[in-house]
Amino acid sequence: MEMKNPIHPGELVKECFEDLGLSVAEAAKGLGITRQQLHNVVTGRSGVTPEMAIRFEKAFGSTADTWLRMQMNYDLAQTRKRVAGITVRRLTRKVA
């Protein structure tokens, strides 16, 4: 089932470390990334990469696949909002 407006996975990441009582800096240290990298994901400025998904899997327990699917669903929903501006010509077999 397609979600019309899925949340950015960074929102869930923020909830995860806040539920643990951690600051951005503390969570970033535990994840082995910079505070700025985590801040960028949490604010939606950066997407969840495969490496980041593995880090979240190890830290929070959800699978990397889940984090990546969330990111893909978010990205696709954002792109669908701009679909009218994407111009493509239908490709057909070339006639000899």
C-alpha cells in the first residue's frame, strides 16, 4: 500500500534516541558519526544511506532494510509531488 505522505526516517531516528534519553551529540557518538551528520538526517537534510542504515540497525534494532525502505518511500513520495515537472518521451522500438 502506497503512503501518500510518509515521514522522513530521520524523525523516527530522533524519537529512538530521545526515548533513550540521549542528546544528538551522545547518539552521534554511540553511532560513530559526527553530530552534524546525525543532525542532517534528523532534520531531513540528508537521507539514510546503506551504511547509516546498518548503524541504525545495530543501535536501535530495526533492520537496515527497514530504514532503507523508509528512505525510499519518502524519496519517492517527494518526487511524485514534482511529477508534472518531469518530462519524458515514451520510448518505442526503432523502425528500420
